[in-house]
Amino acid sequence: MKNKMIDISRKTGLLALAAAAAIGLPLLATPAGAAGDAVKPIQLDWSFEGVFGVYDRDALRRGYKVYKEVCAVCHSAELVRFRNLMEPGGPEFTEGQVKALAADIVVVDGPDDRGEMFERPGEPKDRFPSPYPNDQAAAAAMGAAAPDLSVIAKARPDGVNYLYSLLVGYTDAPEGFELLPGLSYNTYFPGHVLAMPRPLSDGQVEYEDGTPNTVEQMAKDVTHFLMWTAEPKLEQRHRLGFQVMIYLVLLSGFLWFAMRKVWSDQH
Amino acid sequence: MSHQSTYTPGNAFSRWMDERLPVMRLVNDSFVDYPVPKNLNYWWTFGAVLSFCLAVQIVTGIVLAMHYVPTTELAFASVEHIMRDVNYGWLIRYVHSNGASMFFIAVYIHMFRGLYYGSYKAPREVLWILGVLIYLLMMATAFFGYVLPWGQMSFWGATVITNLFGAIPLVGEALRTWLWGDFAVGDPTLNRFFSLHYLFPFLIAGVVVLHIWALHVTGQNNPAGIEVKDPKKDTVAFTPYATMKDAFGLAIFMILFSYFVFFNPNALGEPDNYIVADPLVTPAHIVPEWYLLPFYAILRAVPDKLGGVVLMFGAIAILFVLPWLDTSKVRSARFRPLFKQFFWIFVVACIGLGYCGGQSPDKILIAVGDGGFDVTDLSRILTIYYFAHFLILFPLLGLIEKPKPLPESIAASVLGSEPAKS
């Protein structure tokens, strides 16, 4: 009996270690130094967080509109194609809608059989258009090339909360803070000074579903959309993950009893 | 504990085969009939977990290599192509990237288990050395692999690590250029790292075979740290006893693995690696993956670059001579009261070094006036302890410590016939 008790306490120890690893490793892996002088972003509840997290289709569709009308003026999102917009787990526009959205852009294709490049309307297979042909052109026009937004939600610490905070974090520089012309002050940007001017103002993007188009709402929607562009398979991942977990827990249970049975002649 | 083969071919075909290539005899003797000490606890299931990790990395890695493009222009985009367009590519890639971390969690537990129970001592020195060699190969493989997605941390990590070789006197510069294949980290570097990243796991697999061979010659160590006396009383057959226990341990480990893959796949990585490598923009803090952080802390603890490189590699090199630094005849820390305490201090020191490696070196931990006790100070103390643990405490403890009485036999330790329990 006593042996069994010791046995069990050792096992719980191992589980505790696994749990500690699950919780502690991300802490260890996060360079706290990277946060440095940065202000902790505003923490929001996002529908895609958690084990059963899914995207909010309406938020994705509104977010796409904000992206297209505001962000895409300066930023690219080269990894995203129009056809992604109709795939399951995303904004799930209809095929007709996606074809119409794609047809709005002009794509240079070719060479054709005479060796000439030609222009054609966009198709669902095409990538989101980039506002500038290359980074140098972007830098020449804007002073600095704006980063590609495809995976931006994963490319910053506390990604989505940071993006949201940045979008709503524009304020006047505090008294005595010297701000060079052409630059803006933002509470949440590391170092506070950035080249991107305040992108959103109340009522800027017309929402078709009647949602109030405040800065906060638009920031939330476009962040939601950018999380999807970064993790288009998130819903599939969560769904499969839940099934795998159920399977593994059951399997562990069966293996536990099978093992006890096998070892029973040794105790 | 190498034992006489008990294999008897059951049918005409296996008899025919046994006289030509006794592969079924080998499998039977190694994984079925093979006697293991009956007192092994769950810390001994990590050998199976590690074999699983290696297999997972090789299988997912081969599939990834079918879609990955090792050029600076296309590497990042090809990884994203895997994540977006390849069927279940996101799953394969996340299993592979998190699999590296899981592999290191398992190998660290496996190594600390070896330290705690004295598994490196005679007659298992070669077994231990082969293990350290595997660990070294794993670190090289992980480093090469981390460069492949060609994000900011990939590029700058590769730059920092390859620059270390530049610190070697006389030949350093030339060696570094030779490693790069260029005058900076670039296309030739990425291409050769991909080639080596594909090669090294098979070297690991080769050394694993030697590791298991050496294990089967000496037999397993065990929590009591005493040798098998009577195989009938002290051991059980590998199958079904150890196989079932390993299977259960592995299933639990897979739950942890799946948690990261499905619900927190980027927690162990750096956000900066989702930014395409840019040689003109240095990230604010260049940090390696978590499993290399303790060595990174040792590197930065030394004010002199060459000295830092020497100590960093020395921290791994010292593990090779461990069996000859320990003067105690008693293996298991269960019977070594002093060693046991220092073991846990060593664990804390290693975790502390890992913490230091992830922090900015001038971060103040305890403020005193304008300055104070910063991360560099802490890493220096911990680095000194790391080496002192092996170079001073290992020889010393064996001489001054009075070990507790050892159990008569493995069977006796399992049945609890020690005086305290009767």
C-alpha cells in the first residue's frame, strides 16, 4: 500500500512537471527585454482565442473592408490570395463576390505567345495587390516602406492586442516631447514615435451591416481580419486539436489500465 | 546484463531466415525478451519518448523538404506556402517546429535523470558519452533548422553563431568565410544549412543505434543504482512490461505535445521570425530558441569574446568527462544526501542561466543606487556554479559524503524490505 502511495505521488510529480513545462516554457522563451519600455497593450477578448476559438465571419468581412480601403493604400499582404476569402474558416464570401472583388484590380500577366506582357482583370487565384512595385518605390513615396501585413499578427509580441492598441493609441505628444514633422506619437509603439500617420478616424469606412463605425470598432475588425490572414487554418487547427486531445486522453486511460493489468503479477 | 538469446524460430520461414540473417532474433532479444530492472520509474520512459521524437522530426521533415525552397528569395514564402496551400501543411510544419522543443524537453529530462541516478558511472561511460554526442548533434541540427524559415531571428541567429568562429585566433576570419561560403550570411549559407539540416538527423539516428547497443550491453541503470544480481528476481521482460509503461508515458507526453501544436503553436518561438530576414535591420534583442538559452547566457557572461566561446563549448565538453570527475562509488542520489541537494541546486542554476539568456544583459534585477545587480552579474555567478558543480563538487562530494546504506538487491528495494519499511 505504502509503495503504491509513493508510486502515485511520483506520477503526479511527473504530470505537474509537464504542466509546469506547458506554462513555464513560454515565459522562459519570451524575451522580457523586448518589451523594454513598451507599454503593455490593451487586452481584449477575441473570439478566436481558446480551445474552441473561431473567427467572427461578420468581423472578418468588415475587417476586410477596412483593410482594403485604409491599410491597402500603403501596405501589401502578398501571402493572401482572393480565393482565400471564400475558403472555409475565413470571411467565407461567395464565389461570385470573390470573383467580383478580384476583377476590380488589374494584373500584369504574360508574356503571351508574341512575347508581350499584357493586362487582364484580377482572378481569385491572384494575390492581394501591393500598392508599390517594390520596397524601394514604397520608401521613395512614403519615406519608409510599410511592412507587409500578411503575418503581422504573429510578428509582434502579444500580436492582436498590440495591433489593436496601436490603431487606437494615437494621441498628441506629451508636453515637452519634441516630435519631428511628419512623425506621429503613439502610446503603444515602442519608443512612441512612428512614421505611420493616424490611419483611422470615426466614420471613415462605411459598414453595410449597420455596425457603428467608430475607431475602436474598425480597429477591432481589421485586427480580427489580420489574425485570419496570419492564421487562415486556425479553425481547422482547433477542431482537429480537440479531436486529437479526446483521442489521446482516452488512449492514455486505456493504456493505464492495460499497464496495471500487465504489471499486476509483479506487485 | 547482456543475456543469452532465448529466441526459438516458430515456423519454417523464420528458421530459414534465422540461419541467414537473424534479424528477428535481434528484435526479439532487444525489445521483447530483453530483461529490464523491475524498479524503473517513469523517468525511464523518456528513451522511448526520444525515439518517438526523432522519428516524428524525420518524417515531418522529409515532407517539409518536398515543399521548402532553400533560397533567400523564396525560403520565407515557401514556408508560408506550406502553411497555407499544402494539404495539412500547417499541421506538419507546426509539429516539426514544436517537435524540436518537445525533443529538447525530453532530452533534458533524460539527461537530468542520468545525472540524478548516476547513470554515467562505470560501466556506462561510453553509453553516456554517446548520449552527449547525440545532444551535441541535436543542438547543431536545431540551429541549422532554425535558420531555414529565413525570418529575422533565423538570419541574425545565424550571423551571431557563425561570428563566434571568427573569434578563433589566426584562422577565425578565414574559417568564418568558409562556413558562410560568402562574405556574409547569404544564399550559399542557407543552402548548405539546409543540406546539413537534412543530413544530421541521420547521423543522430546512427549514434542512437550505438547508444542503444551500448545500453543493451551494460543493461539499464535503475533508481536504486545497483546492478542486477538475480535476473529472475530483479528483472522483468521488456515486452510487455516496459513496452506498456513506455506506451503510457508516451501517450501522456503526446498530450503536452498536442497542446502546443494545436492550441499554442507559436508560444515557444520568437515573433520576430515572422518578419522576413533583413540584413539591414537588426532586431532589438537577438535570442536563440529556449533550449539554447543557458549556453547563450554563459557566452555573454564572459567579457572577452574568445573566452565566452571557449566557456560555452566547454560547458558541453565537460559533460564528456563527467564519469571521471565523479569520485563516488554510489550511483543513485537516493543514497547520496549531499549530492542530492546539490543536484537540485544545479537544476535551479541551469534554469537560471536559461532565464538570463533570454533577458537583456543590462537589465537590473536588484536596483542599488544608479546601477545594481544586473542579468550579467547573475549569469556570471551561475556560470561559475555550473563549472564548479562538475569540477569541484563532483570530485569532492564523493570523498566527504557518507552515503546511506544501499539495498541488498533490486528485488529487495521493490518489495520494501529495507529496515525502515518492514
